[in-house]
Amino acid sequence: MRTAPILALAVALSAASPARAFCGFFVGKADGKLFNKSSQVAIVRDGDRTVITMGNDFQGEMTEFALVVPVPTVLSREQIHVGERKLLERLDAYSAPRLVEYHDGDPCAVYPYAAMKMGVMRSMPVAASPPKEMAKALGVTVEAEYTVGEYDIVLLSANQSDGLEAWLRESGYKIPAHASKALAPYIRQQMKFFVAKVNIKEQRKSGYQALRPIQIAFESPRFMLPIRLGMANADGPQDMIVYAITRNGRVESSNYQTVKMPSDVELPEFVQHQFGNFYKSAFAKAWNDHGRHAILTEYVWNMGFCDPCAAPPLEQEELKQLGVFWLEGSYHGGGMPLTLTRLHVRYDAEHFPEDLAFQETGDQGTFQGRYILRHPFRGEMTCAAAGNYRQELDRRRREEAKTLASLTGWDMARIHAGMGRDAPVDQPDPWWKKLWQ
Amino acid sequence: MRLPKDARWLQIAFLASFLTLGLTARDFPLWHAPLIFAACLGTQLACEKLLKLKPAGLLSPLITSFGLTLLLRAGVWWVPVVAGVLAIGSKFVLRIRGRHFFNPANFGLCCVMLLTPRAWCSPTQWGEGAILLLWILALGCAVAHRAFRSDVSLAFLGSWILLRAARVLYLGQRAPVLIHQLAQGSLLLFTFFMISDPKTTPRDRASRIGFAAIVACVAFELQLRFVQNPIVWALFICAPLTPLFDLLTEEKAPCALPQSLLSPSP
């Protein structure tokens, strides 16, 4: 059987997976349930130097947006930046789980040599603070206030969580119940609070329809993301995509099991039209199979190259904007000292009692969430080999259906219905049928 | 059921089941295992031959090999080899008053992590559900069999849980945080197969308990400083305390000293 890969189709998936809140909690100034629909965060880290880019797809009224993130130190104005949305979109497109397709060759044709060329790749992008006296009375210190881009930013330190909660309430932020319990551990660790809301005037002036990601740069021995705050207003598991960008190797969690998504498997053709649904189910099953405690790795690659590329790797200028500070000179035709790890975290209060801690490993291997479609040859076949090919095809489809069922938990009837006429016949020929033919 | 005479067989059986469990979890590599076992066993045999020592059997380097296989992760092939050679080599080279004081697997692991960023330790690779089961099994063994009933293990575990619990209380966190912190495979391995090593802990019982408490305190301090794998590093840092404790308590227990002078194996 000869298979010639002709076209590989990559579909990015963030639109397919429901995602809500980033590590801080989003709170409203008016009633009404608010969720940030998807959250993506890039962490660039080398040594203690860290740059975090926090993206969100906030859908509500701009006036109701607020973000609270614990940070290790009071940040100066220069440590805060508002980046471009396309940076995270580019990371997403480059690293998203992908569906690749191959077309079987004519089993009756004779090929002069086995050509394994990678075909064309195409990617489908997925998808007024209260007075200081009041703060003092509540044990809250306003350490700094800035307007950066379309955001008004306040850096707070607090003596007690009740005071901080009261300050946030007094300031008009709609704080979820139990917020002070979630805030307390950070106060005890002498962490500061980075609180951002939208400055409507600046936002209108900027001309951007959607909010841009906030970036912060700091030095800290902690390699972590504070997710516990985000659970305060959550009514179920939340999804977050973490793009970890490091110098030496893959990033994994040091306090939660980190496993790779099942990958490199052949699936029935109809998955092409339901790839989003397929991946949602496959992710949910993998997450459930690991007791809902694990973090799933979706991509690990040196940013210098990719194979196949769902989207071109990020340019050095884009990496610099994300905070990569160690690249010098240019890198052509090979690796660069930069590994991108894409981690998909689905977390809830019950299974993720602690914030996420990470470590950079020495693993420089590559990994991608890659799902394969093999289109059969549908032309006319008149040679003797055609019989064998059909039989092989039936066996293959049977396997593909089984794989799909084991990856997603879908029942066979659903899969066979999806496969339509391609569904494998119920009973394969008994083994002896061709014995004396 | 009759249990084997040499308690180390039971330990090996436990470690082998730990490894099997790891293999059923996703992403648990095994390519480095043959390299570690070959390096450890080869170094043991080579050192015995070179130093013209009476063969001490291969159970001890087997336990070291299992420990390293379970804890060490490597990005290049030579890391497991170097770790194995250093682990076993340390028993024969780094000796004070006729006794080695670094736990071999701990020494090998820490040395390669210091040598290269391509060596690391993944404390959470087994997943939490499986580890909770293993804790129950290990504690059950501790009740049932002396191979697991080490005063130093229990003293360390007690101190560590106490310190972690105090921290969780101080931070105003909930009990599941503590349980989550204890559900780490590396903690279990460390408690029952590393710090429990009778050859690298003080001879005197009170000193052993003090030693375990010090290791727990150092590990706690390292964790507060966000050092990864703090318990592994704490034992490495505290290892030289063992000969010091022995020296201080020597007069109390003079008879215990000559026992292992001629025996370089753990």
C-alpha cells in the first residue's frame, strides 16, 4: 500500500474548546454573570526573569471588565505593557492540535520511487479608585497607579484579605463570594495585587474593538500561575492554554501530573468536518482518564522550525514583543535556543487545590497533537491488487473507528453513522473464506 | 505467606511495582532504565574488583538502580550512565571513617542535575490517584514488615507533614492542599527508599531522628525559596551530618563502629 501525502490541513482549536477565566478573576461592576470566554497566557521565562502575556476574550461591557492578578513585587510603569492580540493568535495557530490528511495512491499504479513529500500546509486561524485614606483604613496600600494603553492599573498591597475585599467592593468591583478566602494566601506570602480595569476614554481613543493582552515583566524565583483566584467566580471547570517559552527545554508542572495528549493516530474521514467536536471530546476523555488532576501537553517544539507547520513560526520581532529577551543575531534553517510548550489546563476548585507551579526540563524532544486522515483511492481499480486494497481499507476503517471510540468515548453507532457508506461491514469475512481460493 | 529473609527483596518488589505503575501512566520513559541498571551494576562489580573487596551482592545496586530509574529524567543518553556511575562510585570513594554517607541514588541524581540542565526530576509523573494507593500500600508494609519500618522514615514523614500542615494553616489554605502536596511520588520514594537507608544515616537512634527532622526543616526552607525537588536537595546537603552525628555519639555506642568498616556496600 502506498500513501502519498498531498495536503495537510491544520485546524487550530481554541475556538473549539470552551475556555473561560484566566488566573485572575474577572469581576463586574454591575449585576450580570460575566465570564471571559477563553483565556490564553504566554509565559516567557529564563532564570528568574519572567514575562507574562495575559490574553482574554472578554465579551461583556468594557466598563465591567476587571482583572486581579497576584504578582510577586510592585511593578514599575516600565514593567507593564499592552501587547497585540495577534501575538497570542500567532502562538495559537502555530501550536494548535492539527488534523493532517493524506490521500492514498492508486493501488494499481506503478510508482518509480516512493516519494514522501510534505504537501502544502494551510492553517485556519481559530479560531475610579476610592480615596487613599479609605484604603489605609482597610489595611490596603495603593502602591502605584498607572494608565497603560486602554487599562487603568492599580498595584495594591494588603494586610488582610477582608480589607482587600472591602476595598475592591468599595471601588465598585463586584467581588464574588469567598473572594477573601482566595485572596488570603497571597497576602500571607507578601504578594501584591495587580488590578486592571478598562479606561473607556483611552479604549475609544485606541480604536481597538477588543481588549488587548496585558503584559508584565518581573524577576521571581516562583515559576507559577495563580489560578486559585479565578475559581472564586467559576461555576465549573475552566480552560486555559499556557504557552511556555523557555531557553532549554519542555516545561511541565511540578505539582500536577503533566501528560501528552494522545496523538499521531489515524481517524475516520468524517472527523474532518467535526474536528472541533472530536478534539473537545478527546481532550475531555484524556482529562477524565487522568482523574481530572492532570495537565495536557498539546505541543512542544523548538521555535526555529516545525514539521509540519500549522502556521509559520513566530518571527524574532514577534518573540521579542512577547518578552523573549535572550535571542541574539539571526537563526536560519535550524533550531534556536527557544522551546515552546503548549499546555492545556482544565481546572476546577476540587481537583486543583493549589496554584500551578512549573519547571523547565532538559527535554528537547518534539511533540504535537496530530491527527491523521487517510483518504482512500476512489478512482476506478481494475487490477488484482484492488481486491487486497479494498480488504485492507475495510480493516483500516475498522481500526480508525476503534481509535476514534477509544479517544473520544463516542459510541460505535455514532461513529458508524458519521462514517456513512464507509462504515466497516458488520462481520468481516471469516479467515477461512480465502484459504483455498 | 513467608516473606523473604533479606528485607531488600521486599523493597525491590515494591520498587518494581512502582515502576510498573509508572509504565501504565502516560509519558513514563523507560529507555534510560537499561543504561542505569548497567551503569550501577557494572560500577559495583568494577569497584569490588579494583579494590579487591569481597562481593557484597547486587541487591543494593539494584535498589539504587530502581531509585534512579524512578526519579531521574534525562534529555541525553549519557546522563543516566553518569548518574549510575556516580551513584555507586560515591559509595567507594566518598567515605569518612570507613563509612559512606551519601545515599547513592540521591548523590547520583543531584550530581547530574548540578552538571547539566538535561537532567531533571519529575515529582508528579505518576498522577495522584495511583500515589495515594501506593502510600496506603507502603504504610501497610511499614506496619507489617521491618524493611519499611525505619525510624528515620517515620521521623522524616512526621516532621514534613507537620511543617507542611503548619504552612497550609498559616496561609489560610484548605486541607486538600496538604493532601495534594503529599500525593507526590517522589516524596513516597524518598521516605521509604532514600532517607531510610541505614548505611547513610546516623547509627544512634536519637541522632537518626534528629537527622530526619533536620532534613525535613532544610527541605521546608528550600521549598519556601521555590527550589524544585527540595527534599532531594535537602538530603544531599545534610548528608555530611551523618558522619558528624556518628562522631559525636561514638562514645555512647563504641561497639557499633567496627561493623561496617570493612564493608563498602550500603
